[in-house]
Amino acid sequence: MFGSDFDARGAGVVPSGWVTYDGKEKRVGGADTYSLGCRILQMTGAVRDFNHALYIRNTSGAAPEGYAKYGSAESQTPLALQQGRHLVRFMTCNWNCVQQPVKFVLRNNGTNAVVATKTVVPTCNIGNNAANDFSGATQVNMEVDVPQTAQYALEFYTADAAWADAMIANVSVFRIKDATAVSTIDREPGAVDYYDLSGRKTVSTAKGIVIRKSADGKGRKVVMP
């Protein structure tokens, strides 16, 4: 979703559309030559899980936490989402620090209401220090019900501690249109058979609880909307 911003602006900058805060200074995307604080880090020298990532950190340990926001009214970059279910994906890891939590928030710009939130502790801490993992990242997949068509913001927060940091990459938001794609267990394309609880094959997707047969032949109970 934001790969073009990352690639075009390169390492060391804040991409257009983002607002970042590192505990000392707030910056709006589009500016460059930031040697410290929140910025793009470019992964070079070896194969990594991503080539570019948005690095955010909290230098002071005081609230508010170090953060990055995309689609906020402040950045004047709208993120328009339609009413319905969406799949949010991103990759995250820590950088040159002990693993610390990263919080994601989806917020309605107009009402300021929090639509969804998720906190994860990355399994990997990568960086240039020999004590760090050289590669690795935690893939986050979450389904979100967007209550109304409006403008929203994607927000990422570090832990509220001095020198807490995180890297965010490969951010994407998909609207789920196909009712058969509700489960995150099996999203690969292909034929899907449905059975009711008595084992009879159904002609079409039923409401309630059904058994879903995937390509591997395993049956999975799925609650359909």
C-alpha cells in the first residue's frame, strides 16, 4: 500500500502521508534529511523480510509514545474505507533493542473513535549489532469491521519507554468482498466446498455455522456472517 512512498523517497526520510513523533519532535511526511528519530531505514547487504521500513521510536520515555500515523487529518492524506470487513496486514520488528510491544490502532478521523486495536510483541529484534537477529519480522493479520464509509487513520505506537522502537513495513488494507473468505486460516484461491453440520453438501454459502472443506481435504468449522 505504501511501497511506492518508501521506494521513491529512499532511506533516511519520512514518506509523504505520514505523521511521526519520537518523543521530542513531530514531523509531517514529505520532508527529508532526518539523521535521527522516525524515518525510513533501507535494508542492504543481505536478504531481509523487507527492503524498506518505517522506523519509529520514543527517545524520552514520556507520553505520548513514539508513533507514526498514516491517513490522519494532520497529514492531509485521506484513507477512505468503505463500510464492511477489511483485512489489515503489516510486518513489524524491533531495531537494536530488547523486544518491546508495538500497538496498532485504526481510528475514524471524523469522530476520533477507535475502530480496532492490536498490540503485538515482535519475535525478532534486527539491526546492525552482532547481538541482534540479522533478519526476521512478525507478520500481523487482523480482520476489522469498518462500521461506516469514512476517512480513517492507521496508527502505530512504540512502547512508552526511553529508546523503545519498532519498524513497520509492508502495510496493506484489503476489503473482503467474498463471504467465503471470512476465515484467515485459508485464503488461497481455489474451489471451496461447504457442508452443513449433518455432512450434507450445500449449494451455496449458508448463514450460521458450516463446515468448510479446503484444498488439503481438512474440514474446518467456520461461522459465516
